[in-house]
Amino acid sequence: MTQPDDFLALDDELDEAEQGIRDVVRDFAQDRLAPQISDWYERGTVPREIFTDFGKLGVFGMHLDGYGCAGTSAVAYGVACRELEAVDSGLRSVVSVQGSLAMFAIHRWGTEEQRQEWLPRMAAGQAIGCFGLTEAAAGSDPASMRTTARRDGADWVLSGTKMWITNGTLADVAIVWARTDDGIRGFVVPTDAPGFSANAIPRKLSLRASDTAELVLDEVRLPAASAFPDVRGLRGPLSCLNEARYGILWGTVGAARTCYLEALSYALTRTQFGRPLAGFQLNQRRLTEMVIAVGNAGLVGLRLGRLKDAGRVEPAQISYGKLANARAALDVARSARAMLGAAGITLDHPVMRHLTNLETVVTYEGTEEMHTLSIAAAITGLKAFR
Amino acid sequence: MNIVVCVKQVPDTETTRTLKSDDRTLDRAAADGVLNELDEYAVEEALRIKEAHGGEVTVLTMGPDKATDTIRKALSMGADKAVHLTDEALVGSDALQTSYAIQQVLGRTGFDLVVLGSESTDARTGVLAAMLAERLGVPQLSLANKVEIDGSSIRVQRQTDYGYDKVEATLPAVVSVVEKINEPRYPSFKGIMAAKKKPFETLGIADAGIDAAQVGLANAATEVVDFAEAPPRERGQIVKDEGEGGVAAAEFLASKKFI
């Protein structure tokens, strides 16, 4: 018999450890996060304790090796993202930014000293990281960034402003990408460095249970050892984005699943014209399209996860997953919202919250347009940008 | 210290549970099996004792093949190894027979301390710890909400309606725990990944020296004679407060002898 929440029985493809990790993260998400998310969302906050709870759970940098990280498969990490984003995209974003952007950057590009200093504390959730690449005037085109790092004796001095930075006001450490005479380079910036400040971005209508900030670097002086030693150009930050996009393409499966299950449950109990909404053909079509969208997105996640674990996943394939799954999830959320009618617009149901979140998820970490062009570049050999 | 935790796979309490119509035993196929909730507290307490005093934690279960899922969870939490007693001959065993079978396995593993949840959420007999202690000839410390070990002596607080009793004994012993004792940990990801590499012994009744004539439904000392669906819940009584609500509530409580 098919299960509504896993119609293709995809989770049978997970190995024992991946299933175990799924169960733990799902239990945690449903027991500790789901009951409070509406409240956090309404108040526009994410409690600091979430980071220590996530740290204890082990999700920060879980697919990295050593330095207090669990070293799970990429698939297990994807499943964890799915179960977290089934509650809220903002909570998954916290994990993506900490693990895939900040920790991955240090793990992949940092010196041994930088890794020892930051990774164990970040894995435990005792230190929070953020990632500064985007600027107000440099979004899809990060090469046009204006933030600079100049040498002053042995020191580096950073100046500029980064925008839309998740975890920004909470962070203990920021990975900041800046122009140098030697191309774009990455820096590990303790947020208590003089000249560093973060301003929360107010009045958000999306990802409200997530901290989003502007980072201001006003002549921030750092020792020579703050720079990542070996990486130059956009290759550095793009490698991190690839990691984070991988988490997103799994996470959106969870958001879509929640919206679909909510619509299903609502349609089975709400009656109009003397029968449940689910008994009307137009709604049956909607539900069928949702279950197909959720199943297909899950398949994409699993396939890309297995490729990633085999060390064979290409950035254009990650673009495929991010584009296809974020778009699919947004469609499911919109359809679910429509089925719930007026009830769909409040925080009493999760769908409008997911819907507004997904409006961000579909554009952050590469807009639909950029991923479309990346995929097209891979299949045509012709770059339509740059 | 050699600590053995006895755990049981039970049908998920969030699903509809039922007995089979033919032999009136639990229909295990009808519901997902999960680790009995109180047993999670038992595993947690065993791990804490090990962390404080050293030693090894063995998880022991008796149940069908799929009970391995339950054992994996306990191993993921941090137990060191597992023993799974499984045999067709054991199907339908009652508490008395189960205590005999477990006793036989404990004879193989040895133990300084046996920890159990105080009852399972399926049969809810709550007698296994007592039966086991009797068969093993060791002290039973039941319904513990706190356990302290000092050398070879063990002290527990036994939960009661009026507070708690202080109970003390000498190891080896059997302890059953209640949910107030601790907060079970979530399995760590490393623990989950390590679980499948941990020693896992599967025993049949012959391996454990269990006499087939003393186990199984046909030889059970107790019998489920009949069962029926739980009656649907009756509608509650609604009192509209028109100034007399407090009196009505008090009268209701008095009629039920609560006050």
C-alpha cells in the first residue's frame, strides 16, 4: 500500500544510518521546532538556543569530517535538511549557512589553525558563523563586489558592506569575501573585531524565523593569518554555494511535503456542497499534482545525493536540483494555499508561511534565471552571461 | 560494571493497536514497532551509570526479527552491544515465560545490574522486573526515579503516590525505572553510524538453553480469553456558566468522589 507522505517509498532507498538520522532529525523537528515555529515566525525571531540545540543534535557540518563533525553521507545531510525545512525554510537556512557556507569554507579553504579554532565550536553550536558574499549592488554578479581587503604591513584591512547575510547579527565569525590586488579572497573575521558591525534587516515578509543582516566592515584590521591561503577568485565562494544549494534542493522537498500533507488533511475534513473537498475532481487533480511534485523532487535529491557521495556531482546538476525543486515546492505551496481558501492565509496553518519563505528560497543562492543559464551553458556549451 | 538493559519493541502508541482474532496475541503487523518509551529511560540510565562508573552496556531484547530496529536505536544512543533472542517457539509467551527466557539469556551474558522500564505500553503488566529478580535470586529495586551506585551498593528513590521510598541493596540487582528518572538523549549521528558496527548476537532458544516446553502460547500460564474494541468516548458534559458554574463543577467532582 502506498503511503501518502512517501508515495514512491523513496526512503526505502536510504541505508540504515540514513534512516536512523532521518528519524532523529524528524523527531527533533516535530517535538522541538514545529510547536513553536508559528510563534517565532510571527515575532520575527529565532532563539539563540536553537543553535545549541542544533549543535547537540549534530546537524552543523554533519557531512564534514573531523573537528567534531559527524562525517555522515551527503544523502544523510540532505535528509536532515528535508526534515528541518518540513518545519520551516528559515530553520533549514540556519543550518545551511552554518554548515555548508561558513563551516565548509573553513574546512575546505582554511588553514589548520583556522579549522582548529572555529570548527569544533561551530559544530557544537557554541559559535555561530555567517557568510558575506552578496552586496547591495552585487547579487547574481558577485564579481562586481566593492568590498576590499588591502595590505597594511603584515595585516589586512577590510572595508565594505555585505547584504542579506543570514545569521548576521548572531554570528561570532563571518566568512567575508573581498577584492584584493590578487583577486577575490576569503577572510575569517571575528565579529568582535573593531570596525565590524551587523544591522538586522527589518520588515521582512519572508524567512521571518531567520536572522538576516547587513554587515558593515569599517576599516576592520585583521592579522595576516585571517586570509584563506590558497584560493583566489570566485571559485572559493562558489564552491561553498554549491554545498548550500545542495542542502536547499533537499530542504524544499520537506517544505513541499508539509504543504501537500496539510492540503490533503484539510481537503479530507472540510466539506462543501455536502462532501469533502478532496472528493471534488479539481482538488483531486491538485492533490495528484502535489504528490507527483513531492515525489519527483525527492527523487532528484536522492539521485544528486548519491552522485555527491560518489564524488561525481557537477555544479550544473546542483543547479538543476535547486531550480527544479525550489520551483516545484513553490508551486505546491501556492496550490495548497488555494485549497485551504481563507484558512490558508493565517499562521494557524503552515502553508502561507512556507509559501512566503519559498518566494525567497526560489531566488536566494542563485535565482531561477541564473540556474537556468547555468544548466543551459552545460548543455549548449554557450554562456549567455559574463 | 556489566549492565544489561532489557528493551521491548511495542506497537507505536500513536497508531491503532489491536489483537489478532485467531490467537488473541498482539497484531504486530498492524502497527509500526517502536522502542517501548520507558525502555528509552532505562537505556539512558544505563548509559549514565556507565559514564559515571565505567563498564559496558548490553541491550537485550526478545521479539520477532523486526525488533532489530529497536535494538539499533538503543545502540545508536550509545549501548555497546546487543543480544536478540528470537525464535518461533517464543511467540505468545506471557510474562512468566518471558522472565524465564530472559533469565536464561542473562545466564550467558552475566550481569552486575539489569535495568528495565517499569512497564511496556502494550501489555502493561509491569511485572517482568519482579519476576526476573525472583528467578535470578537478586534484589529488585522497582519504580526508580533516581539511581545511585557506590561500589557494590545501589540506592534508589522508589516513586510512590506520596513521594518516594529510599531503597538500598547490594549488587547484582534488578532495577526498573519510571520516566521521571532522566531525559533520554537523542541518538548522535556518530552513534547512529557506529551502531551497525557494534557486536550483535542473535540467539534462538537452543542457543540460550531455553526449554521449548516452558515458552510459547500453548504453554503459557495466562491466557487472553476475549477482547473487545474500546467503547467510543462519550461526549463530555457541558455546563454553561450562568453564575452557577462553580457550584456545578463542584457537584460534578463530588459525585465522582474527587472532593
